[in-house]
Amino acid sequence: MIALLSALIPSPAADAAHDAAHETAARFRQGAYSVTCPTCHVPAGMLCLARRSIHAARRDLYRQNPKSDGLVPLLVGRGR
């Protein structure tokens, strides 16, 4: 019963975790945060002006040409 209530009533900890997830993705330019937002015109690596949301145009722009760079290719290098 408590798990069901916590899903319906957001807690401050859940809000902070959600905000931190968006901040981390933006900081490291992951996912849709790797491209500029055509709606609110913020550069890549910045949060959209809408709180805790990514504009649909930015998400669509990322899906057209997603970056495949990850942590492993950066650590391994290009010589192998």
C-alpha cells in the first residue's frame, strides 16, 4: 500500500533525484542534451527552459542523428 501511495504522491527526494538525472544528462551532453534546442534556443549541454522536460523538437532532432560516442570508445582509443 505504501509503495502505491509513493507512486501517486511525489516526495521531495524523488523530485531531487529527477532533477539530478536531468542535470547529469545535460552536463555530460547525453541523449537529447547533445544537440541544441530549436524551441528555446539553448546550446547543447544546457537544460531546456521548461523545468524537468525536454522539448519534443530537441528530442526529434537527436533521434534523427544520435551520437554513438560512449565511455568505452573514449577509454580504448582509436588505434585498436
